Amino acid sequence: GGDTMSGRLEEVREQMEEVRAKMEEQANQMRQQAEAFQARLKSWFEPLVEDMQRQWAGLVEKVQAALGTSPTTAAPVETQ
């Protein structure tokens, strides 16, 4: 029965190839979905981050003004 054995091995090998092809296809789809998701996240977060950076800069300026470390606040402090 050497023929049936090699025939069965051939069948298994073909099935493996099919499975491998399907897995590759799924992996490609997953990668594309991940890239699309990443791009969407980026488009959500970039304005948020920019806004946070602006707010942070404003906060730092306020703190500096309160501490009198910023040269721009020297004039108003003196006029009080």
C-alpha cells in the first residue's frame, strides 16, 4: 500500500497549502484593518494632542506668571 500512503500525504499537503493560503489571506486582511484602525486613531488623537499641548503651554505661562519668572509678566506686576 505505498501508493495509498503517498496519495494520502499528497492530500494532506494540499490541505495544508489551502490552510496556509487562507491564513495568509486572513493575516493580510487583519494587517489592512489594523493599518486603517491606526490611521483612524491617529486622526482622532492628533487634534487632541495638539489641543492638550496648547493648554499645557497656556498653563505653564500662567504658572510662570504667578511665580513672576516670566519676563512678559514683569510690567503688569509692577503697575499693581
